[in-house]
Amino acid sequence: MALDPYAVLGLKRDASAEAIKSAYRKLARKHHPDLNPGKPEAEARFKAVSTAHDLLSDPEKRARFDRGEIDAEGQEQRPTNAYRRHAEAAQGARYDGQSAGSPFDDLFADMFEARRRAEAAPRPGQDESYRLDVSFIDAMLGTTTPMRLPDGRSLNLRIPPGVTTGQVLRLRGQGGGGRNGGAAGDALIGITVQEHPLLRRDGRNIAMELPVSLREAVLGGPVEVPTPTGRLRVTLPAHSDSGRQIRLRGKGVAAHGAEPAGDLLLTLKVVIGPADAALDAFLQAWSPAAMEDPRAALDFPA
């Protein structure tokens, strides 16, 4: 069953031809399928609006509808007494009997003009994504590395200290070109930090295992330690067991912005080394004054 054409266009029954035309243009532009792709409800609404306009823009059809001689689809019908009385009352209303004409030319002209303006408007370029492998040391200390993009452009990429795998660096204006004077898009560089055989990241700290000889572990003293920032002279405490940790402040991930420098955490690992007959003889003859069982702390249930 077709809807009342006046209700479809949102009009009163004494609406003028100009009001009918204006209401139709507004609703047709709003619900046109070209402007609402994939929305079947908009297409149905557009058809209802067009049907209502076709009837009311024709003075003869409108008059017959108002008298109850035809329905909203233009089909002949026999009006009920109530409808006849309503139609006769409607005849007293004055409206412009001139045909509103077809507004399709104006409607589509407006649509094409809107599309032309949209196509001519500045459009920003697309962002483009890339991947970059970064060494552990470069990610720790920061660096500037050259990078060649697939389109042949070369640029110097600043790697800030402390970058992590999955972090994305944004290069403004290095993406796809804009249209009609629009700004270029950005280049998005996804970072993958390579693993290191000796170093491990712990937040902004760097952990490293430091092998020491039996003599160094027992007597302590200065030892030279290779680190990511160069060789350092570190004093070992005497009688250091394997697993003891020494903290070198500020020698971890480099400072960046508000982030302070991290620390380098050295975990001692006592290495006996190759066979030594003198050491063997000494230990066989050695009788310590106080001998502690190093496994005394191990406690397993019986």
C-alpha cells in the first residue's frame, strides 16, 4: 500500500506547486542511490519520494487524488463517504495549478556540480608503510641510517634511542603525493629490533653476562669490560660468586627526551678455565679453616 504523497514529502494538502518541487528536490538529493551506495532503505525512500512527486506535480492527478478518485499510485478507486467528505473539503484549499515540471535536470546538475567540486578539492596523499630492521646496538644508542624507498627516493632516518620491535616511526610528508595541491601523506616505518648474542633488554636497562676468572672472583680488583659504548674499567668486589650483579649507571639505553639513560647490569659468571696442575695441587692440599657446604640451602622434601 502506497503512502500518502503529502506525508511522504512532508507537506500539507494546500502546499503550492513550488513547495512540492522544493520538498522533492531536497528529499531526492538526500536519498538518491548514487549518494547512498549499499543502502537499500535509501533507494526505497527515493522511489517513494519520486512516486509522490509524480502524482502531486501533475495538477490533474493531484486534483483527482484530493477528490479520492485515484489512490497514491494513480489507480482508480471508489472513495468512501468519509474520504469523499475529506476530498471535498480539500477542494476548498487553493494551490498553484501550474505544473511543477520535472526537476531532474536541476537535481542532477546539482549532483554533478557537487561531484566536480569534490574531485577538484585538495586531497591529501596516502600514508605508506615500510619495514626496517635495526641492530640491537643502534636501537639502544640511537642512530641515523640511510633508507631507500621503493620509489627510488633516499632519506636519512633518525632512530631515537630505546626504539622497540613494533614501534612505528612517522616521517611527515614522505608518503604518497597529494592531489590538487593537497599535502603529501606520511611514511610509516615499522621497526624490528634484531636480537644480540650477548645483550638483553630490560626496560631501559641492558643486561649482560660477564665471565670472570677464579682468581678475579676470589681476589677482586679492576678488570677491563667491553660494553656497547666502549671498554670500561670495572672494579670487582673480592669473593664474588657467580650470579652477583654489578650495576653501571647510565651505561644502558641512551637518554632521550624526558627518558633518562638506563643502566648496564653485569651478571658475573665464574669460569674455571683450562686444566691447571698447580691449581689442582693447591686445592688438594688446601684445608680451609671454615668450610661451608655450598648446597646447604638446597632443601627438598623427604
